[in-house]
Amino acid sequence: MDSGTSRSRLEAIYFECRAALKSVIRRYLRRPEDVDDIAQEVYVRVLEADGKSPILDPRAYFFVTARNLALKHLALHANKITGQLEDFGLSEVMDEKTALDAQYEVHEQLSIFFEAVQALPPQCRRVLILKKVYGLSHEEIAERLNIAISTANQHLAKGLARCTVYLQERGYLGGTMDGRGGVRKDGKS
Amino acid sequence: MASRNRILGFTRRELLQEQAAAWVVRLENGPLTPDEARSLREWAGRSDYHRRILLETARVWDRMEVLAGLSEVLSLENPVPRRAVLGRMVLPALAAGLAMLGIALFMRPPAVPGTIPAAVTAAVLRPAGPQIHETRIGANDVVQLGDGTVINLNTATRIQVEISPSRRSILLLQGEAYFDVARDEQAPFVVTVDGTEISAMGTAFSVQKLGDSVEVTVAEGLVQVKRDNASFPGDPAARFEPVMLRAGQVAQFSKPGVEEVREIEPQAIARKLLWQQKILAFDGNTLQEVVDEYSRYTPLKIRIADAETAAIRVGGYFRSDNIAGLLTSLKQNFAIEVRQIGADSFELQRVARAH
């Protein structure tokens, strides 16, 4: 058994693709300091992983790690609206983490959300994809789809409501809301 | 918020859910006015249940940011070609050891622009005469009818569309199509495949013409499937009573009649319809099944060398227009060698890992 790729070789590859790595990370995260942090973290993670078992394609591994870490950062720090609600003094029931955070890796969350979005009616799905996948503003969405901003907002609200129910019904959010129409009775989750 | 007259027919949860979602979207749009802030406090103060739903919905909204991870798979429109280095990128599952790829996102820029709405190619409906729409192998297309109906054509598909004030007739001549049908009581919407008629009213479903059978998957609403007896003269055995299919059902019809009607999970329906985003989803399917499915999307011939390799289980999301990505991923994750055995044919075989 080989004891892993030599450290100097990994380092050389890292510096060679650092700029490209950062541009991948920048797709997910906007703050420059976050991008730098993640880029640094990538290197550390790759070194650790290489110590355990040799990495066959370090370059590919760097990019995969960069993407995973960026997504994870996104998942952990996405609190725009929940943060606002906390400011409203509505945080007392927010202590428990959702099952989503506790039980699923970020790429699993991505795939769960993707399924929820796929289940939406077409126009609703389009609006939500433009918003959440591409980060377009409500005005840009309205313009692109040639609909009123208020219509775009209605689609977003409807899509969000449906996705929340979709996740709830499948047990992804935990059993905190088991009122009528909540958790399914057939044990499926 | 949700208007009062819609309360009937809604469960309390659904109603509160809609109101909560509307608040979340409102918060997303910028600071509340003092009046709105008061109104939100009042709403959230009504019960713990209100607050829980609001917070849970807000959390879902925030967590949905991870969907940005799909921006490299779903192209907004044909993006600036990316660096070649990204072409080789895969995002394999972290769960190493499992014979599952988890979610694999291929970074090759799509050859065809847009898998989403902006790229919808609106075919202006001409009322006169039948019109043919078709796609090449590996291509996707969206046909928008004048009545608001949207038809997604999968790879190697051919349909004939004929619209009159009293009937909307589609002939599925080859391939697979998804129909999101605009409601019009005056003009029934009927898809015909080899004498089997699928009728819809304000619904969404997909139809795939297989070798000598037809598969119907209903995503929303109801459809009716029946035989056009004139297509099977002198063959009474081919006739069957009309069958109603509802959302969540998949049914196969073949020449002798109804083969199977089964219920599938909403996630499974969503996965089955992912081809509209040029994505193929596998959930522990055998490599043989994966290769068979891919063969619909590429003129390349792919053969599997032995039964052991064919039985390897594969899961994850793959771009249907990036077979190179699939092969790279198989190589990296399963030590499957890809050998070229002809001008456009390849053979896959698992090899013992070198290290």
C-alpha cells in the first residue's frame, strides 16, 4: 500500500488550480472572505483524506471537496428569513434543529429539495428555480417570464408552501407539526 | 394573505401553510412596514402552531439555498463555455464504499441551451392542419400550444399535433412526451398511441411509446385510457374497458390490453419525469438498466462485458446529454474500464483495482 500522494505534489496541484477552485466556490458564496476560507479548508481536507487512503485523482478531488464545502457552508449559514424572524422575537421555538439538518448530508438535502421542486406545477417550479437555483430577484423573474411581480410572488409562496408540505409529509422536517394533514399515517417517510 | 372565501375545502394546516409561505416571501422582499410588522406579530401570536409553521416554512426557504448547487447542472441559458478542466468534474457521494454515486453533477456545459423556461421554444399555433414536432436522439424540446398547453418532448420523439375548436389531438408516433394540459371543457385533449387513446382534462401526464406497448404516468389530475376499436378490427381481444388513472399511477398497455396499473411514490414520479431537465435519475438500478436507459439518448453503442459488471448498482443524478461524464464517473467510482471496440461502440468491464 502506498502511503498517499506526496505532500509537495498535492501542494503543487492545489496552487495550480486554486484560482479555478475559487471561481467554483464563488458560484455558491458571495462574500470574498468566505470564498478564501473555503478554498483554504479544501486544502486541509484533501491533506487529511490523503493521509487515510491515497487519492487517485487529486485535481478532481479538490474540486469535489470545494463544491461540497461550499454547499455545506450555504446550508449552515442560510438564515436570512429565520434570522429576521428571530429579530421579531419569534425564536423561542427555534432551538431544536430540523431532522433535515441532523440526518441528511448537504448533497442529500439538495436532492430532497430538488425532488420537492420537481413535484411542483410547471410555472411554480420555474419561478422557484429562477429564485433559488439562480438567485434572480423577483423583478428579474417577473421580467424573464413576462409575468407581474405580484404573480411571481404568489408562485413563490405557493411553491414554498407545497415544498414544505412535501418535506413534512415525508418526515424530512421531523414530527414537530403533526396537525391535520401533517405526518402520514402509513409510516412512510 | 389567502383570501377568506378559499377557506372552505382547505384543511387548517394547508391554510396556515399558505399564509406562512406568503409571509416568508414577503419578508424576502425587504423590510416590513410598521403595519405589516404588527400584522405579522398578531398572526404569529395566535398560537404556537402558527409560529411553528411559520418558522418551519422559513427554515425550508432558507435551506433551499442549497439548490444553488444545481446551477451547474441546469443551465439558465447557454452559458459562456467553461474551462475544460470543469468538463471532467463529478460530485460523487461522500458515502464511499457504498456502490452508490449519490448525486453526481456533471459540469460539462450543456450542448443545447436551456433546460428551463427561458429557453422554451414557443411554437406558434397555426390552426390549419396537423403539425409535426420532433427531436433528434439526445435532444429535448418544448412545444407550447396556443391554448396554454405545454408539451415536453424527450429524446428521439415525434408527435403530430392537430387542434380544432372541438378537439385537441396529439399522435405520439415515437418516443416520449410530457403533457401539461390547459383546461378546456369544449375541446378534449387526446393523445393517441397505436390506437390507445389517453384523454385528459386539465392535467399533467407523460406517455412513452415502448416497443409494442405504451406507458402512461400521471403527475396531476386524472386521465382516461381507452382503445380506439377501429384500430384493431377483427381483434376483439385487443379491446378493453376504459381505465381511469389518477395522479401517482403508472400504467402499461400493450396489444392484448391493460398490462399493469401501479401506484408509485411522488418522489418516484418526480424522478421519472426528470428527463425534462435533461437529467436521468437512478436509484440503485443495475448498470444494465442504466446503460439501456442511456441508449435512448445517444447514438453510441454501449455493451457490458460480463454479468458481474452488469449487476453493479448505480444511483444518482446524471445528465442525459453527457455520457462522457457517466463513463468517467463509472471509471472513478467503480473501477469500470471503458474500451472502445468500434467507431461508435464501447465496452464496459469492471477491473480489479490497481491500488
